[in-house]
Amino acid sequence: MAEVHNQLEIKFRLTDGSDIGPKAFPDATTVSALKETVISEWPREKENGPKTVKEVKLISAGKVLENSKTVKDYRSPVSNLAGAVTTMHVIIQAPVTEKASSVGSKSVVDLLTERWCCV
């Protein structure tokens, strides 16, 4: 019984509503390791799957999870109920390339840092 208590059943909800899992993870599992699981189990038939941990954001209970934290850090009281499965939402954010980050002759950073005012 203690072994079950030290694990969390997690399913990963993709943006199209499909799921990866559920699968049991020990409390000591890092968020980074969860992201690696998402990458390795990404459905092959889906396009634009993540390639690196940096491209994956996990959201649970409205919080974006930090890579260095563990499953235990984000455990909720509801997850202790028998048969409870925690759903984490997966957001894929492709890295911005140098070419894609420029708009005309100005970069995105330049556009964001310009000061606009009304007269």
C-alpha cells in the first residue's frame, strides 16, 4: 500500500484532446523526466511532435511546471484518492529560429522594446 502512495498516476492531455497514458510515476520523478516520457511516447501519426524537453510545457492545476521540480512537489490532495489520475496538459512550443524571429528589417526583440505612444 505504501508503494502505491509514493506514485502518481498521470495522463498527458494533448492539444487535440487525445491522451498519452495514464502511467504511474514515482514521487521522485522530475518534470524534465515527465517531458522525456511525453517525447518518447508521442503518437507517431501526429505531426509536429516535440524533439527536445525545451519544446514541451506541462501544465497542472493551472501551473506551468518547472523542470527541476518533482512529481511530489506538484501532488494535490485529490491525487491521494484511490484510482485518481492526474491530468497534465501538454503544450508544444517550437523553438524560435533566427530567421523566424525577424520581421522585415526589425527583429521581434526590437519591435517589443520600441516605445509606442499616442499624441
